[in-house]
Amino acid sequence: MILLGILLATMAALTYAVAAQVQHAAVHAFPDPRPGRRAPLSTATLRKLVRDRNWRIGLAALGIGTALHAVALACAPLTVVQPIGVLAIGFAVLFSSTVPSRHTVIAALTSGFGIVVFVVLVAGQANGAARIPSGADRQVMAIAGVATTGLVVCALTMRGWTRGLAFAAATGVAYAAVSALTRIVASPLWDSGVTDLPTLPLLGIALLLVAGAACLQQAYASGGVDTAQATQTVVDPLVGVLIGMFLFHEGHPADTTAAIGEALGATLAIIGVIALALRPGPTFASGSQATTAGVDGYRLSEQPVPQSQRLPDLPSDRQLRVVIGADTFPPDINGAARFAQQLAGGLAGRGHDVHVLCPSDTGRERVDEVDGVTLHRVPAHRTPMHPSFRICLLWRAHAGARRLLTALRPDLVHVQAHFLVGRALVRQAAALRIPIVATNHFMPENLFGHLRVPRWLRGAARSLAWRDLVSVLRPARVITAPTPTAVSLLTRYGVSSRTLAVSCGVNLLTDHASAKLGDAPPSVLFVGRLDEEKHVDVLLRAVASVPDLTSDIVGDGPLRTTLARLAEQLGIADRVRFHGFVSEAELARAYARCTVFCMPGTAELQSLATMEAMAAGKPIIAADAVALPHLVRPGRNGWLFPPGESTVLAELLATTCAQPDALAAMGAASRQLIAAHDINATLTTFESLYTSVLEHDIPVPAAHPE
């Protein structure tokens, strides 16, 4: 039974850490309007918290952890179960900062090591057979009431980090008393199945839970989540063990050596907590200014912002302040990231004040200014699905979005996806009544290969994914997609008529170095992620059937090793070159060198790589799927082939590469057709769209450039 109690207590510690992270982010998503006072939280802010969905999710997690802890207390003595909460310190540090500083790690380890020493020494004296004496419930409630009230009074007279420690310590005392009272209630239930529940301990549990939760929110408002969690986690077992030892008689008297060790362990734990509270916050450069933020995200300054550092008012000629939300952004290499970068840079180049909220490429939060665009990087984690793709925790995205929008008060928010950052921005912008425009680059097939969804389950997964997208983007006034086909997918799955086809655009001024074919063997180029939906294996099988044809594969992804192995099996390893990620200059040279460009993918909502190849004046051979037919005119600038048909693709490659005159004519046609997709036309369209949205003159879907 004791082992079961330990397991349940460990699960409770993990759940408590998650609850702490979610509620801490929710608290800091509502900046207190009173200058210089971040805590105690005002009554109005507390009411907002109760209505906040994320805070309620954290409350539910806290309830689950409490239930697990209660069952653990019914299985094992208080002196064994209570100290296991020390694990929450490590979990809190892990969730609070993707890359914790050395100061934070040392402080957390010191606190954890101290409480572990205390636990080990106390556990050796535990007496699991002890019976709780009568009247212990009244003693516990009296001690908890006096100690909690005293700490709260002290907190209200303090400022800065000491206030947060006092509130968190009050929480620890209250929760330790809750555990002790739970032990009183649960022990006879487990031992003899008593059905008459004692009223006084139950009332005490309810009151102390409310008091502890209220103190915890104030602690969150005064400092970082890891500080609050560590303080509570240290005080809780210390008080709980003392109650178990001296009131419940669950331990044998300690000898002098053990007592000294316990005192030293408790001291180390307290020192670690204070060190956590005193840790420095990171400073990020933003242009010529520096912004100090806490570990929890884009925290507003506790002091009024000097006039010289405030964002300037925009001119009256409708230059806009726009926040772009992107779940993927350079240095990520994919079409959605590239478009978000082009859109942000293009709008900034036209004089607009552009901010981008996106996952951090290094894991740490920071603010950068690049080409006139302010990038707000949210702390993010690597994923096992893709080596370069990072995601941020949803509650961190919500906290960052809320703070950014509250500080900037932009004219408009433009999200590029409905995932974590986009989802958070849509919800927070809707709550602040900021107009929203959304662009969809997503198809469920983009994820199936990463998530390894079984083929028999993909139909249901596809339906759920589209339903989720529609639900998230519902508050948007207009939803754009790159092509009419992409728009039809949105309307098919439930998006209303507020849709518009707007090309992602391509920079026609990119310098593509000239290259003459001469006597060199013909070559076919592919550019993109090496993922399942790109079907590069179809291209390799086609190349194997065309003698002397070489292939350049630019891009990287989880299937690179598999594709290289396939090339060896097909006997064309000497004719296929895998380049991985390359620079912009090398990419331009790759477009210039190739004889023909091939896109065998079947989940392309537009395909920027194909558009860039057309801008480079190359014939295109592409799968007849989704939006690719919008770019390829069979017989004019290239050919379409049935998806997955490597034999047909091989015939088209052989025939096209054997006709120099046709190659030149198709290349010229590609340049002519892609002219309608100039990035400047795309920027102008979005500027007009923003103006229409702000004036409530929502445009009717227009024809996509053909």
C-alpha cells in the first residue's frame, strides 16, 4: 500500500506543477491596471480569473492532483506522502523555462536536495501503524489558521519578492493542513470502511483549500511560477511532517545526528527557495531599447513606462499596427514560414508597424528587430516529429498573446495558422475586440506523416482536424487561402462565405543566376521538406527509369535517410544529390541550374517552391492534386501527372527534357504566368483587405490570379 501511495503522490506532484504553470500564466495574462502594484490582485482581476478558461483548466488540474494526493494519504503515512511533493519543484522549473539559467538550476537543485535529505531522515523514523489521536483535527485547524493568517498579514505589508514568498508560504501551510485533515478523514475509511464522515475536518478542508488557492494566486502575481511552486513545495512537507511527527505520532524520536541532518536539510531547502526568488530576469534587446521580462513571458513593467520608451502613435494616413501570429517562422524552412516572413517584411517596408508572435528558435523567450519587423519569440520546445520545428506550451502562448496585445493595442491581428500561437492570438484578440484576419496554410495531410496516423484512421482524423480549424478561426472577420481550391476546402468543411483567395506571392526581383545547359545531362529539381506528403519517392522512381537524368533534392526532413536508401536500391545514388537546407543564394543557383522542376506533393495549398521555379523561368511537372493545377498549364508551361504514377512522370520527364525548344518556350510561359503572383500585388491586396475589415466593409471573394 505504501508503494501505491508513493506512486499516486508522484502523479499528484506532476499534476500540481502543470496546474501551477497554467494558473500562473493566466494570472499574468491580466495585468493589474494600478501602476506599481502587481499584487495583491484586485477584486476585478480575480473575477476575470474565475471567468478565464485557462485558469479554470488549471483549477481542474489542481483538483485532480488533490484527489490523487488524498488517495495517496489513505495508502501511506503523512510523513511518507507529503514530502514527495518536492518533485513539483523540478517539474515547475522544467515547465517554466525551456532553457533554465544556471542560477535557476542550482537554486532548484539546492532546494530539492535539502528537502530530500529531510525526507530521507524523517522517513526512517516513520511509524505507519500509528493511530491518530482524537482532537488532532482541532489542533491542526488552530495551527493552520494562526500560521496562515499571520503569513498573509506579513505579505500585505511586504513588497517585491518577499511578498510572493510570504503568500506561497501561507499556501504551503494551508495545503499541509489540508493533507493532515485528509489523512484524518481517509484513514478510518480505508481501514474499516466507516461511512460517518466527520463534519469538522471536512469543513476545515474546504476552508483551507479556498484560502490556500487564494494565497497561491497572489503568490503567482508577485513572482515566477517556479519560485511560488518551490516555496509551497518546501513549506508544505516541512509543516506536514511536523504535524505527522508531533500531532499524529507517526514517527519515533530522532537521535541527535538525525535531528541535525533534518535541520540542515530544511535550511538548504529554504536557501534554495530564496535563491529562486532572487534570480535575475532575462533582458532582451529590441531595437535601441531593452525590455526586461520575467520567466513567464512578456511581463509588463511594474513601473510606468517612460514617455521616451512608449510606442509612438501612428500617423493619421492609416499606417497600421499589425500583429502577425505564426506557428512557424524563419529560421524554419517551409512555405508558411516563408510567407509570414515576406508578409511581415513587406508590410514593414511600406511603413506599417509590424510585430510577429512566434515560437522561439532557441527555446528562450526574446524580442528581436529584423528588417523593421519586431519579433516576439515565445519560449518553445523541440518536437520529436520534426528536427527543426518547435512548439510552445498553450498556456505560454495565451499569456504571451494577452500581454502583447494589451501592450500594443494593434489595429488588427493576422494569424497564419490555427495551432498554438494562432489559437492563442485569436482567442485573446477576440476577448479584446481586436479585428482578426486569418490565413490558412494547413491541410491535415501535412501532419499525418509526422504523427504516424494509421491510414484506416485518417478519414476520421481529417474530419476532426478541419472541424477544429473551423472552430478556432470562427472569430476571424475574413479567412484567406492561397488558391480557389484552398478556399473551396474551407467552405466544404464549414467556413462561411467570409473567405478570399489571396496568393502567397513570390518575389519576382530575386536574382536567379543564368545557366546554360550545354552538353550537361538534363536534371530535375525538387525543393521542399522531405516528408510523406511530398512523395519524393515517386520522383526517384521516375528518375530511375530515365537514363542520364540527374536529380537535385533541396530540403531536409525525417525521410531523408529513407529516400537516400531508396536511391541506392534503385541504382541511382550517383545521379541523385541530397543538398539539405541551403542558403538563399544557393537556392537561386539550384533553380537556375535545373532543366525542369518537379513537385510530386499531394498536399500543396499553393507551393511557393513551384512559384519560385516559375519565376526562375523553368518548366514545371507537377502532381495533378489540390492547388498545383492553378500553376501548371499542360502543354504551355509544363505538365500534370496523376499523383503517385511514377511511370507517367518518367515519360513526361524524358519527353520534356529531350526538346530544347519546348523547354525554352515553357520556361518563358512560366515567367509570364507567375507575374500575376508578384508579392507586391499580394501586399497591396492585404492592405486593402485590412482597410476593409477595419471599416467593416468585408470584401466579396475575388478571382484568384490565373
